[in-house]
Amino acid sequence: METLRHRAAIRRTEWHGLALAALAVVTAVSVLLPGSASTGCYLWRATTQPVDGRGPALALPVALVAVVLADRLWADRLTVRRRVRGWAAPGLAVLTAAIWTGLVVQGRSGCSTSPAVIGTLVGGTLAVAVCAHWATRPFPARGVLRDRGESVADEPLNQSELRATFVHLCDLVPVRPARGATAALVPAAASALLLLSTVLPWRELVDPVALGPAGAEAGLLRAQLWELPSAVPWAVLVAVLALTTLVARARLVRRTAAAATGALTITGTLYALMQLPPRLPDGVGYRPGLGAWIALALGVLLVVVSLLPLRQLPVVAAAAALGLVGGLLVPDASAAPYRPEGVAGAPHRLLDLNGGQLQDAMGMRVAIGTSDPLDSIAGRLDGTPGTWLLGRTGSESSTVFAYADDVALPQVTLAHGPTPPALLGVTDQRMLLLAGGAGDRPWAVLSVPLDLVSADISLRHQNPDGTYYVTPGVEVLATGTGPAFTQRNADHSIVIWGGTRTWRIPASALRVGMRLDQFQIAGAGAPVSAGPDGTVARQTGPGGVALQRPGAGPVQLTGVAPAGCPLSRDPASSSLTVGAFAVDVGGNLWLGGNSETAVVTPDGVLRPLPGRVAGVASIEARADGSVVLGVAPGGGDQVLVVPDAAAAAASYPAAGEPAARCDQRKIAGGSASYRILPVGADG
């Protein structure tokens, strides 16, 4: 009986096994606990909906039960039992991180506070701690033979008694885990977790929806490390070094790889964090993701573990120094420079548009949704620096992005119907735009606050007083019916035309209570461009443009020469198909269309634009002296800018002399017969 009791004591489950069993029950209950479906977390909703989502999270309690059963199975084999406990700690850590990663990467903030996530994270962390203590604790020396005072030399021992005695004799020797095993376990576990952190969100975009009233239910735009093009080479290098640390058996190789991995991770992560652009005043912008903070902490842990003990320190320190240099150079070398190249006076790319789609320095893609690309780009009406973009985000919706430091940040979403609006400019943190205006549909000049989450500007509904319904906070400045088009001028004025009327409105007059009749100008509905020096150009017909300078009468520049006349220094002697024009701050008239883009300087000379830019659909002259061109090469929208247009126009080479048959400056030679007939009073 005493022998049976003693053998039962040998196999008795310690408190570690009971703790793991309890954690398995708690984790399973937290995953299976029904919760509200409004949290936005997939695995939480899966508890009340017939979808398959609980399997990954239930793997943790199953693994905990498996560890307890394995420990009981090899209760009499101390070496195997110790190995089971030792491998259980990193195995549970990896499993917990994998399950938690699957929950977090779903992009919903509700997933970070759901019972499934909290139970998995807390239960897995405590289980790892219990297994680590279970595997590394010393076995206490106990006097197992002092209770056996009788002599047993005359009595033969059977096999079971011999094994029991051997087990007790092994317990007499204090067995401590090898220090090298612990030194190898920590860097290996940190390297494995570092690899898993690369699939966690490294960068999050906080948009207006996430900051609005429903922000707790809204998902963030998250990007993993492998989704950042500039970080892929650095991530590959980190992964290779982490795998080397994980599989290395030699202590020096493991320490060296751990030092290089940690230093590379720390430097590269800090570099990436410093490259994040500043956020907007309302909180919209990029912030570091969970994966970046975890990688930074693991990098520090790897460096500390690799530097201890101090033996072979020079080699390890040299590896860490190489990692620091790599963390500084690799991300910067792999990041494509986002600076347009161009020759002074020649157009270069303002935005990286490819097929009507912009990709900024952070990888954000914005689809330009207007037929005229310049309608999707606007600055401040007072001329101060600032750029805003209108990106198409749906069939009948667009989003206004603030574009600063080569980064596009979303601000307000517009529900506009089938016709996208045209941006006019920003003043007092409000975006002025022209909504509607397609065919015979109504149009309106609106003032939209940039701090709104979304705004309805479709003009589909009317209020009882006959005004158009818009989202509260949006101001209606003017309304009209029929086709409407806009153009921004260098003299800080906005031109709206359509049908039979044209309005030229100073930017300072765009406010509530304005009357369009006060700004109507003579002539049928046609575009007009004016410069601050008083130079005015207006369209006089299909392809015809008349220019009037201060103190002089209007002069017809295009639409005069016969067909087939090449470009010459005299605009009137050139066959120009003008589809767009603009007057800059220096009084230069820029002409664009299907033919080659050119500029008419104040001396009356036509000068082609260097680079032979053709296919210009729209031109805008800005108050800072630049000229922006909307081009569609190959069918894809592109925006070009001439940064020093007003100053450099006079330096462009002039076109050649006109052909004799095209020259409109001379009276044709020869004679012609004619008759003079009197015209009566009645015609």
C-alpha cells in the first residue's frame, strides 16, 4: 500500500497542469461566448452566425489540453517530460501570436476588444508563462529514502519497484536546465515572433470615418509590411536574419545573427516611423501600426540577449553595427525617389498619374474621376500653398484628399450622383465646388466644410421652400440650370459659363448671398481668361480666340489662317486648333489643343512649348506664375506643370516665319476687279 501511494505521488499533476487546464477552459469559453454582432469582429459574430470562424481561435484551448495530456503520458520519463514542457512554451507563443494576428488583421477596431481576442491573448500569454516556469524550474532534492528504514537486501525487487526507486534517486540530484538552452530559446522565440509581426498592420490610415461618430465601428485602412513597396527589400533582409537566428545551432552564429537582426529591425523601424507624414489638424493621417511597435520591442530584446554574456563581444558588436548601417541605408536605397524630373521651362509631372490614377509617396492610389483632370485639382483661392484632389471612390461618390508633402490624405466624401463636381478652391477650410451642370440638369456653387465626414451634393431633392437639399453645414452660394463649366484664372477669379451666359466672379465674392447677375459679362456662354495686368482672352467660336491687352482693342489670334498652315511666329498665320487657353501673370497667352502647345508672349510672337506637348484638354494659369496643363496621352489623364511659366515664356525659341500663302500680316499682292453698288435705305 505504501508503494502504491508513493508511485501515485510521483505521477501527481502539479499546479502547472491544473493551471493549464483552467486556462484552456477560460479560453474556450471566451471564444464560444456569444456576443453582439455590431462589434465588427468576424470571429465574434461567428459565435451567433452559421459561418466557419471559430476553428483558428479554438486551436489554443485544444493545444493546452494536449500539453497537459502529453505531460501525463510521459510522467515516468523525466527527460521526455522536460522536453515536452520546454517546447510547449515557444509552441504556445507562436500559436497565440498566429491566432491573435488573424483577429487583428481583419481591420476592425472592435476585434481588439472582443472576448475572443481578450481571452486568446490573456489565456495564451499566461499559458506561455506557466509552461516556461514549468520547464525551467529546478527539481527540489527530497529525502525519498529516509522513510524506508527497513532493510530490503534480503527481498528481491520487482521491475516496478526498481523503476520507482530509480525515479526517486534521480530526484535526489538537483537538476537545473542548461543555461545554454535558455540562451537559445529566447532569441529563437523572439525571431519567430518577429517573423509573425510582419503580417500585422505596420501602418494605419486614420480617415474621417474612423474619427466620426461611428469611429468605433469603422475599420482603419491598414497595410502590412509586405504591402509597402519601399520596405520589401528591408523586410526580406530581416526575415533572412531572423530565420538564421531561429535555426542556428552554434552559439556564436546565433548571437551574431540575433545582434544583426535586432539592430536592423530597430533602425529600419525607427526610420520608417520618422518618414510618416504629419497628420492633419483634425487627426486624419498615418500612424504606426501594431506590427511596427512589436517589431521594435523584439528588436531591442534581440540586441540585449545577443550582447549577454560579454564573451566574444567584439564579433557580436560588429554584427550589430552592420545591422544599424543596413537599417539606415536599405530602406532609403529601396524607396523610389518621389521627385519629378524636368528641364527649366519644360513641363514635368506634378502628380504620378497613370491612366487617370494617382499614386502618392505612401502608396495611396487616387482615381481621378472627372473628364477634365484639372477639375479634380484645386488650391487655395488666395494663392497660398496647398493642393486638394478629388478622387473617385464609387460610381456616384468621390473623396476630397488633402495633398501635402507628396502624400494624399482623405478629408470629406461627396455623394454627387452620376456627375462629379468640379473643384474651385479652398478658403477658410471650406472647399468651393460646382456640383451638377450636366445637360439641362441644375447646378450649384457649394461651400463644403473640410471637417465633414460626408456630404450629399447630388441636388436630387428640394426643400419645401424650393431650395436644393444638401447636407447640413454645406452652404449654397449660387444656382442655375443647364450645362455649366468652370475655369480658374490667374487674377483670382472664377469663370462659369454655359448656354448663353458667362460669369466672371472674384474669389473674394464667393460667399453666401452673392448674386450671379452682378458678375455676368458680355458675350455668349464661352470661356474667358484674364490676367492680373488686365489682359483678357475670350473664345470667339470653334477654335477661335481673341486677345485684348490693356489700352488696345481685341485682336483675333486664331481661326484666321487657312487650313494646313504650320506653326509660325505669327499666331494669326498659323492653323491652330485651340481647345483650351489661359493668360498667366505675365500677360502670356497659352494655347493648347490637338495641335502642339504654344504661348503667345506680349510681343506678339508665337513660341512652341519645349517638349512638343500635344493633346492638351485644359489649361490653368495660377497666381504663383505657374501654368498647369491637363493632358490625355494615350487616353490616360496626366497633369503637367510649367513651374516658371510666366518668367520662362519669353526664353522659348520662336517659331519660323509663316508661309506666303498663310501670312496674315501682309496684303496679298496683285490686282482684283470689283464693283461698287449703292444700297438703298430699305436694304
